[in-house]
Amino acid sequence: MPKLIKNGSVIDDAAQILVLDETQAPEALSLPEGPVFVPLAVWQAHKGVLSDNKAVGVWLDSHESVDDLAEDLDSLSAVALNFPKFTDGRAYSGAALLRTRYGFKGEIRAIGDVLRDQFFFMQRCGFDAIQPKTGKYSDAQLEEALASLQDFSAPYQAAVDQPEPLFRRARRAA
């Protein structure tokens, strides 16, 4: 079962990430039982049926825009953003837009090639769940990564998790 970091804990997660191959049509796809993240194309083909199912989330690949989900965010409890390579940072912007522009309060999950060194920055951009590829990290390494999220007590820059920069907070406290 995949592990993820969510809300300050390392947990087992039963949600499946549904991936289509080039032979599968989104319109003809049947969903597995239980919690699942479906690709944007599947959501768009079946959202009339899926929108009432809170066990269904949508995942976006790095080339897809969160703007395509803007009208549907009230129907979703979770959105996953894919990092196909650790050098592709477009999902950071997607998470920040979901939180700031669209006010999305549900879970935003980082999936794909996520690295421990990036977890802190993912959290700052609005991700509240981080799911590395299965087997990439041991349980002990995930616990260490979780602890490292507390390495910085007062980030200097403003971000989704702290919209006001440190110097303004310090000035107001003085």
C-alpha cells in the first residue's frame, strides 16, 4: 500500500492513481472500487456521474491547467498534481493557484517523481499531501522527511502557507 505524508503524519493510503494507456478511451473506462484519482480526461468525460462521489479525486499532469477544473472544484475533495520529473516544477504553480486564486480547501496531493528535498517547498505552495512513488523511500526515510518539514521555523518569503513575509510579521510584533 502506498505511503504518503499528510497533515503531519506518514500514513498508508488506499487511493489508487488511475493511469490511462494510449489504447484506453476516457469515455469507456470503468472505475475500480474504493478511493481513486482519475485523470482530467476521465473526469471531464464522466463528471456528471462522478461529481457526487467524494472517493473520487482528479489528477492533472504537468501540461494540464488547474483552470480546467475551476468550475468543478466545489464537487472535488481532492486534486493531485503530477511531477513527471523532479525538474518539472509546473505543479508548484498549480497548487498555489488552487489555494490562492480558486480558494480550494480540499486536499492537494503531490504525486510522481517527488523528492524529499522538495517536500518543504511543496508544503509552502499549498500541497498538504505528498506521495512519493511506491518504494522510493523506506518508512524510516519518510519519517525523517516528515521531521525535516519543521527545519525552518520562520520562512523569510511569503507563500501560500504564510502570505505575509517575515519582516512584516516582525515589524508588527515590535
